[in-house]
Amino acid sequence: MNGAESLVRTLVAGGVDVCFSNPGTSEMHFVAALDRVEGMRCVLGLFEGVVTGAADGYYRMKGTPASTLLHLGPGLANGLANLHNAKKANSGIVNIVGQHATYHIGYNAPLTSDIEGLARPMSAWVRTSPDANSVAADGAAAIAAAKAAQIATLILPADTAWNEADGIAQVPQDSQRASYSAQAVDHAAKVLRNGGASTLLLMTGSALTEHGLDLAARIAGKTGCKVMAQTYNPRMARGKGRFSVDRIPYVIEQALPILKDFKNIVLVEANDPVAFFAYPNKPSMLKPQGCEVHRMTSGAENSVAALEALAGALHAQPSDRQPQKLVEIAKPTGALTHASIAQAIAMAIPENAIVVDESVTTGRGFFPPTAAAAPHDWLQNMGGSIGFSTPVATGAAVACPDRKVICMVGDGSAMYTLQSLWTQAREGLNVVTIVFANRIYQILRGEFDGVGAGEPGQRAQDMLKIDRPTLDFVAMAKGMGVPGRAVANADDFNKALAEAIAEPGPRLIEVQM
């Protein structure tokens, strides 16, 4: 057994049995070991951003980490944007990054780089295995970090991979998510008892599961507090029968009046509400002056258990939950507008679907109508780096092959990681990708105004528009093995959605706006 095989066996024994990969020369002994070790599913991506984003989506839906296999420093660098998003989502990932043989590094070959330096900004755990007999223990430590909702990067020199190794290592048993602070829960209970409607319970992460939301509904009914979610969340249970919560709006002018009357904010994994960017003459902090913030749980803690304890302390019962009036939904007809698109999607979402949302400007009004859709999970971009949705949808589909995944993405964002479609076709994944083709970076057109940059001239407009030449997403999808169609009205969109959702395997719909 060589070092690479001892690492693969350690990964499989530690419950890491999926590897999203884009390997190169230095990783060939790891690739060879995959043929000798049973139990590892290997999923090839044609770009490292697809690989790392897929690992993020896998963790969000499975709750256990996958591994990635990346080629040296440049391969890792290509995947860093979606590792940034994964870090913000508290997704656990084990990155395996190949390195030159230890004796070769000093010659400064073309692909030589500081891999540890590249890894550290996005990884909570970084280590280079010095020899073949160390790699199994290092792999076990990386798994432990990933199971604690962290990104771990293990760097594997080529000679460490090919030299003989002793065996495998066991993952430490204390690597799971921590519990919670009883003192923090008691403090939150006091705040909620005294604050009533002037208190906001702001949640994200594991608190937004169906059970977590049900507990929050009881607490809100008992105390009169308001429950909201962050602007962006890793995963949220939504749909009929589930407690529907609003999110803090992205636009500062919309967020400020919603938050202005709160005197206390209790954070359940969430962060203090801040603006996404700095804008002239606008605040960075969105909470009102004098509002006190109280943290009940962090991302590393068990927020559902903390909410159970909080509901118990407040004597909040299921009967305290108040009924909610949801938006009425119906199949739209006529022109494609933001409202008709939202209605069509709400009607089409099948039960137990996974919705991955990178619809950006087109999708800002999707939340109210989709609250009345069939029960589903909703995944968002936590880190703001675009090109997130198609890889995350790919990983979610690998994690949950029995569930339909609906990926909503703007045309500009889609071009970052469109190679995901090839992986979906190769693996036969049940993903419906909806591309909103407005031929412009519309979000940036709004940001241009928001930062006070004036009226865009011709050169500025050329930096925002993507209509010359026109992108043909149906043709690109066909080239990667994914059937697609374009729609230009609501009736055709309804039909395309129904057909794509009914068929197995990947499909693409280009919504021409």
C-alpha cells in the first residue's frame, strides 16, 4: 500500500466516500488508488470551480463532507472563489491538493507555488503531509475538521503519494458540531420575555430546518417577537406547511425601515446585519442606533437544540404558533415579467425539491409566492462570488439523487461555471437549470447608481452589457449533452418547466427577457 492508497482508504473509512475531482500529473497515484479501493464515488469536473462548488452543495444537503482532488497551486486557485462561498456557508470539505515531489520543489518548476499560502484564506485547517507514513493520520485529522463544518486542505507531495505506507488511520470521535451554551439560551429567553415585538430573532444555518423554523414559530407566537432570516442562507426549509420567514432585504433603503424599530436582536447562527457593500452616505450597519445584539448560537453550535431549549424556557407550545396567510399562486399567462416568472416557478416546484438560487436581480421577488409552493429546500450564495449555483446544484444532486434540483441563475453568473452541465450530463443528475437571459449584468447597473458613479457612458455600458454577441445557452447546453429550450412567454415557460421536471436527467431552460 502506498501513501495515496492509505489516504483513500482513510477517507472511505472516515465516511468521506465522494470525490469531486480535476486531477493532474501530481495526483496520478491518488487516481490509481481509486481503482484499488472500493467505496469512493469519483465525479469529474472540467473546471476546479465546479469541483469546489459541488463539494459545497453536497455538504449542504448531506450534512457530511465530500473530498475534492485538485492539481497543485493553480488548480486550487481556480477553485478558491467557490471555497470562499463554502466557507461562508460553514460547509465542511476535505481538499486534497497534489504537490511536486519534495525533492523537486526546490527547482522552481513552472507549476511550483506556495500552496499552503493559497489555501489558508479559505481553509481552517491546512497541512502538508511530509511522508507516506504520515498521510493517513493527516487525512483523518482533515476529516475531523471537515465534520466540524470547516474547510480542510491536505497537500499531498507526489513522493508522499507513491512511497510505501503503513496503513490507515481512524477519525477522532469528537469531531462533530458542538452543542450550545445554556447561559446564552437563558439570556436570550430573558430578552424575548421582556422585548416582545421590539425583539428580532435573526436566524440562519441549521436553525432554518423545518424543525428549527417550527420552534421559532412557537417562540414568536408566545413572545410576539419577529423572526427573520439573513439576506442569504445556506439552506432554508420552505413551502406549504412550513413557517415562512422574510429575509433582510439586500437593498439598504428597504432594509433600514424594516429594522428601525427593533431594540434587541437575538442571533441564531446569523451575523450582525450589515450592508453587502459600502455606499456613499449610507450606513454599513443596518440595525438602528441603540439596538442591542445578543448571540445565542454560532455556526459551530447546535442551533436546533438551542431553539428547543429556548422554547422550553419560554413554555412555547405548538398551539402558540400563529397561522400565516400566504400569497395565492396560479399559472401565469402572457408576457414574461418578474412577477409571472415567480408565479410559474412557484407552481412548478415539485414536492421535496431542492432550489438553488443565483437569480440575482430577477429573483428578488421570488420569495413570497414560492412560500406557497410544495415543500422544498432553498439554497443561496453565502459568499457573493458568482458562478456558485450550477456547481452547488450538481453537488446537491449527487447528495440527493431521489430529489429534483432546480437551479436558477442569471446569464452573467451562468457563464462562470457552465461546465457544470457536462458533469450533470455525465452523471445523469436530476437538475433543471433555468437561465434568466436579460443580456446585462443588471445587478451592476443598479450598483453603478448605488455608489453614486453618475450616468454610465458608452464605455461603462459596454462593461455591463453581455449582448454582443448574444449568448446561446440552448446551444451551449446541447454541446455538453444537456437538452434545452428557450422560452419568451409565460405559457411556454409553464410548459417547459413541467416537461423538464417530469423528465429524468439534466435539462436547461433559457428564459429570454
